[in-house]
Amino acid sequence: MSVSATFKSGFVAIIGKPNTGKSTLMNRILGEKISITSPKPQTTRYAIKGIWNEPEHQIVFIDTPGYLKPRYEMQEKMLKIWNDAFKDVDLIIFLTQIAGFPSEYDMEVLQHLKYLKNPQLAVFNKLDLSPEADLEELKAELPASITESIMISAQTGENIPALLDLIRKYVPYHEPYYEEDQLSDLPLRFFARETIREAVFRQFEQEIPYATAVLIERFSEESDKVVIDAVIWLERNSQKIILIGKKGSGLRQIREYAEAELSRFLQTNVQVHLFVKVNPNWRKKGTALKELGFDS
Ligand SMILES: Nc1nc2c(ncn2[C@@H]2O[C@H](COP(=O)(O)OP(=O)(O)OP(=O)(O)O)[C@@H](O)[C@H]2O)c(=O)[nH]1
Ligand SMILES: [Mg+2]
């Protein structure tokens, strides 16, 4: 790859409270659904990199899980991912939603940010829901470590070009870190797993999404299609019954969602075979966590 001396490349971490729209923002910038989203908090469980390529820039966004209190081991892992995401990044985007700012959670995050040396930017999201918001009022709550701020809607795209102009300013001259046609550093089987998890998050209420882990057992790329075998792990038999649904209707909907999303993403036919298994408290078991991919 030949690169001019004026090429810029760097890392931008997006952090903040669950459900404020971090993943939606990253997907909006990339124009592809790299990170799964849902109306429920704690949808994202990993630090997910999305690579944004332009002729003169390559910006690597790191979407992080919005963590709650580390009640489960899984949440401690999220906390670690979150802290690691700060290290060595060229810019931290503190993302919050306008309504309810500053929440207790926001204050806690801002408290951390005060002591970090990385350049920081505040992004107030969901402007479509609070069109009357006053940026000056919101800014008054920010620590001095945050030098700029902007109100956007990740959902409608409002002010995204202005946000991108701000972000570009913080990215240093550097050759690209990844190939220019690469959208993410994650393997395709990761997207398969995440898409199935997204279907569960969108289809089921309260407990089931949080009791779910997905393991891809087979991902085979054939000449005319991709075939995926996946196990959905749940904590209890009662959850398994609900997930499978009447005459398998619940499971069928998950499969259809995953096949449609993944066919679009991979641009080929995708066949998904789902299996449901029960493993009580997979969340609390270190080994099970590792097996399920929480091994960072
Ligand atoms: N109205 C409105 N809704 C938004 C906007 N941005 C995101 N949302 C919605 O807010 C919800 C949460 O979005 P996510 O992107 O999953 O939030 P997140 O911050 O990644 O959440 P976690 O991964 O749980 O930390 C979804 O239902 C989004 O559709 C916005 O600008 N306006
Ligand atoms: Mg997310």
C-alpha cells in the first residue's frame, strides 16, 4: 500500500453509559452494522473495532460495552475492556444522551476522564428526542479535560458530518494500521455470533437476552453459500422452552433474522442451524466464559 506523507490514522474509543447509542454511532459512521444494537442496556459485550477508511484517513473506532456495577464476573470483564480501551487512544469520545444528563453514571465516567491525558470530546446524542437542548447548559457540567462538545443524533444522522470534522482533527499523521478494505479486525464467525445474539436481544424481554451466550461450532464457506452451526446457551430449562417457542416459532424467528442479516452482510446465501443448550450460571464460570469468548 503506498501512502502519502499526509495520511492520518489513529484510534478513537467511544465510552459511556449503556443504551446511549455508542454502537449506533459507530455503525452510522461506518455505514455498516459492525456492532449490534438494541433498546436494552448492555447489548455490547466486547470492545469492537470498526475501521473507517477515507482516501486520506483511516480511523479505528472502538465501541465499548457500557458497563453497570460489576455484579457478575461478566461485568468485571466488561470493566476491564472499558479501562483497556482508554490506553493509547488518540481520542476518547464520551457519549451520553441529552435527556437526563448528567446522570449519576455520567458523573462517575467524567470523574475518571478528568485524570486521563488523552484528548476528549463530549458527544450528546439523541438530539432528535430533545430538539430544544442547549449545548451551553450541557457543557457546564463537563470537566476541563473535555475540550470540545457537540449534539448529534446517531439515529437520524444529524450533525454527524460536523462530528467527523472534529474527530479528524485529533487523528495524527500515521500510516494506516489495517488494510484499506477492512471494516473490522474481527473474524466473520464473530459477526455470526453477534447477529444471533442481536436477534435474541430484540425478540425477547428482560431475562433471556442476558442469560444468552452464543457459540459458533461451524462456519463453512462453500462455493454458493455459508453454512453456520450455532449453539445458543441459556441458564435454565424454562428459558430454553420460551426461546424455542410454540412449535419452534421463537427459534425460527431467530434463524430467519440471522440468515437475512448475515446474507446481506456477507453478500451470499447463509444457512443457519441453531441448537439450544442449558448451562446453569455460565456467566459465573471462568472456564465457560473463556469458552464463550470472554477471554481478554
Ligand atoms: N431516538 C434515538 N434513539 C437512538 C439514537 N441513537 C441510538 N438510539 C437508540 O438507543 C438504543 C441503544 O442504542 P445502542 O447503540 O445499542 O446503545 P449502546 O450505547 O451501544 O448500548 P450498550 O451496548 O448497551 O452499552 C437503541 O434502541 C437505538 O436505536 C438517537 O440518536 N436517537
Ligand atoms: Mg453497544
